[in-house]
Amino acid sequence: MLSGIKQKAVMFAIGFVIEKLDEETIKLFLDFGLDLLENAVESSENKIDDQLVLPVCKIIRDSLKIEDNDDPKELPAPEVK
């Protein structure tokens, strides 16, 4: 029974956070994650992942209109409204 309560609490918390995020903040987090992924792929010695992963990242960016204009070293704190 306790695990059911925990699951409901987690789902409520996730729903609450998602409800408070605006489109720009979500895009900021996605850009951050994509930057990390792209940098990891580009810095690896394996070039096969460059051919597979980077085009998928570009498709995601183009589809969701997420510009690739920042460095993933620091993620600004989102504004919660």
C-alpha cells in the first residue's frame, strides 16, 4: 500500500511541476539535454554515432523549433509561475 501512495505522490509532483513550466522553459531544458548529448557524441572516438545520433538531434530541434545557441555548462534556473 505504501508503494501506491508513493507512486501517487510522485505522479502528483510531476504533474504539478509540468503544469508550472511554460513552453520556453521546456525548450530550455530540451536544448540543454540535446547539447549534452551532441557534445558527448561529437567528443567520442566512434564516428558511427555521429552519423546516427546527430541527425536525430537535428530532427528534434527542427521539429520543436529548439535553437542550438547555448553551451550546456550551466542551466539557468527556470521561472516557476
